[in-house]
Amino acid sequence: MSQRRRLEVLALILAVYAGLAVATSLRVYIWENEAWFASPAVTLDQKGYLGTTILESKGTWMDGIERRTYWVPPVHLLVQAAWYQLFGFSLFSLRSISILAGAAALLGWYVVVSNLSENRTVALLAVGFIATDSHFITYASLGRPDMLCAALGSLAFAAYLNYRNRSLLTAILCAHGLAAASCLTHPCGLLYAAGLVLLMVYFDRRRLRWLDFAGAAMPYLAALAAWSVYILQAPSQFVHQFTGNISGIASEFTSSSRFSDLASPLRALKREFFLRYGSNFGWYQTGFAIRAPLFVLLVYSLAVAAALFAPRIRNHSGYRALLLLGSLDFVVMALFDGLKGSAYLVHTLPLCASLLAICIHVWTTAWTKPFARIPLAAILTVFGGVQFGTILHDLLDQPQRQDYQAALDFLRRAKAPGQIIAAGEFAFDLGFDSGLVDDPRLGYFSGRRPSFIVASSIYRGWFERSSVLYPDIHRYLVQLLDHDYRVAFHNSSYTVYVTLHQISNHGRG
């Protein structure tokens, strides 16, 4: 394939990706934590400080968050603030950062696979699989830091592999600079930092000097120094918020904790596959449309297994590097992320897609007779059909977005004041400066008693968990909602509670 044709194919892949990501971003429901990530950037633009104003911090591990945001690393927040200065703030503006980051991640993986496979056709095939993966599209359409983290990390791999034979020190500085930025975007950036060290040792262990190790450390020291200037403004708040994010959210919303699997490594590996992958591909669901993505997981799993056991792949230097990176990511996330969050799939599915492309290349070059390729063509046809079918299904079937719109319409008809307790996503429509506070404790610590409370399904989960973790707060919640409020609106995603005083006022009106 000529270079011009390869560029045309790559451009087509990027165009298909962009169309799918934009369409999904306009349709997919609003995640509550998208508002959490947007709030500090909006506050920085409008008021000059990095405060998360929509979260109630009193009495919680989020101490001081309304003035200084420490619970997440700062790069995604700062990128947002700069982006809003250029293009203004909106939900789509927030999500467009992830869309562009996804495109950058695709280009990064194209360079990575090109270098490791020494075959640009394989790289195009890998990028095509990544660009049309339903999970990749979903997280490229959300206002979370995951895709920006993945983009910076994949570009770090690309920089190292592309420049290591020209100037090793330059490659190390550029690559680890990008990896350091990835770490300051999301803690999963550590996967890319560790992966870079693995690539350095794997490919260049005989060339490495002390100067190279110093060059690798410099970007991280510089990044930590820059962040420390902000941290030292309120170090105790940083400790409370950052450690609280690691363990607090986990324990409050789920029976698992971040490091719950460290005590049982074999169980951790099993849970990693069945919970992070199996559950997100439909293992525990019912209905054909929702379980169909299991075929995609099966194909990915077979590709990884084939790469591990096929000597032609396993003994190839570049392919083995991908296997080592994948093994590192799988084990680290199995042991250190007991929550098994679906968003972290953006860091591992590109590796699965790359190994699938490699297996296809090896298969088609080893079996030259046309009839031997028929089963592969059939599998890939179904594979692609399921991926596009899943994306289309998600575009057409968005009950949570419809529930959100119905609850929002009710609030507007009821002329609800801005100062309410509500799930954070309502700030995108009601305003981040409206006085809306996201507080599943319903004013237990703050004493706030708004006329309207909008509880999401996440709130309901917190209410249930509080009976075990915080019995005093749970009793307060039950008494408050039973005696001072009445349900005025309800659907499968949201319940709107109104004070009895508000109801009597409407009755008199």
C-alpha cells in the first residue's frame, strides 16, 4: 500500500471515529462526575480559583474543595479552563476535549503499532478496530479525564519508539514528559510511565546510561514541583481530598474498595476479567442486544490467547513488547483497582485491538489459500457488525437521558429555585453558579433545607449504603424524607422531593 493510500485510509478512520464520537456525545446521558470535573474549571475561568463549588464538603473528606480542588490531578482541569476561554463553556465543549484526545490517542497507537510491527497496514487495521470500539467511543464522548490521560500516554509510547534510534536521550525526555502530563491528568497515567520504563529496559537496556535515567526522572520531578506549589497552599486539605478520593468514594458507593483485591491476587485476576471486562461487555445482562458485545470480548480474548501461545507472535520482538505492556496493565489494574471501573478500559482495549490486528496479519500471511480466509472474514464481519450495532443501539436507546430531561422539565414547570440539592449533572442546565449543591447527605452537615431535592439513582445507592456505614445519617435521611418532604416526581433515574411548605404554597396558589 502506497504512503498516499495509507494516509487516505487513516484520514477515513479518523473521520468515522469523529462522526461516531460527536454523535454519541450529543446523545449519551450526562454523568454526574462530568459536572464534578467541570465545576473547578468553570470557577477558575469566572472567579480565578480552582474551586469545586457544586459539591458539599462540610463534614466530609472533601474539606475545602469549594476553594481548592485537590481530589484529582490538575491537568484536565487546566486544559478545560483554557478551552473554555477559547470556545466558551457547555457540555459539548467539555466533551469535545475528550473527542480530540481520542483522535490523538488513535494517532499515537498508529505510530506505536507501526514501530512494533514494522508494518503500517497492521497499524491501520489496529487503529480501525480501536476507532470503532464501542467502549472507546463512549469514553471519547464523555467529559472525564480518562481519554486525555490515554492520549498523552499513547503519545508517550509513540514518541519513545519513534525517536529512540535517532536520539535516545531526546526520546526519553519527550516520552516521559508526556507520561508525566498523563500522570497529572489521572492516576492511570502511572500505567504509561511504568510501560515506558518497561520499553526502555526491553529495547535499550544495553544503551542506557545514568544520564538517561536522570532524563527519565526529570519530567516527573518538574511536574511534582509545579503541582506542589499549589498543594502547599493547603497541604492538609490535599491529604484529605486525595486520599479520600482513593478510598472515600469507593467505600461510600460500593461494597468494594480500591485495594480490596491485594490480599488475594488470584481472585483479583479473576475479578479483573469477569467484572471489568465481562460485566461491561454484557456478561451479567439479559437480552440479545445487550449481550451481543460478548462476541467482541470473545474475539479479543482469543486474539490475546493466540498471541501468547503462537510462537510466531510471541517470539517477535515488537509483538512481545505489546504482550508485556498488556500483561503489566492487566496485573496492575487487577491488584490496585478493586472497583473495576469501566472507564479504565480505554487504556487496555487498544492493546487488545492491536493484538487482534497482529493475529489477522499472521493468519492471512500463513494461510494463502482463499478458502482458509473465509472463517476469518465471517468472524470479522460479525465483529464489526456487533461493534457498530452496539454504538447504534446506544445512540437510539438513551433512557437515562430521557429521564434526565423529564426531571429537568418538571423542575422548570415547578419554577424550582436555583438553590437546591440535586445530582451534579443538573448544573449543566440550571447553572454552575445557581447555588445548586450535590449532597447525597441532604444537608446533614450543612443544615441546608432547600424546597426541592433531586435524588438520582446514585443518591438512592448512597442512601442504602449509609444504613451500614453511617447509621446516624441514614436515620436522618429517612426522617427528613418521610416527615418534611413528599415525592412530587419520580422515574427510573430520578426522584424529586418537595417540602410540605412548598406544596402548601402551591395549593394556596
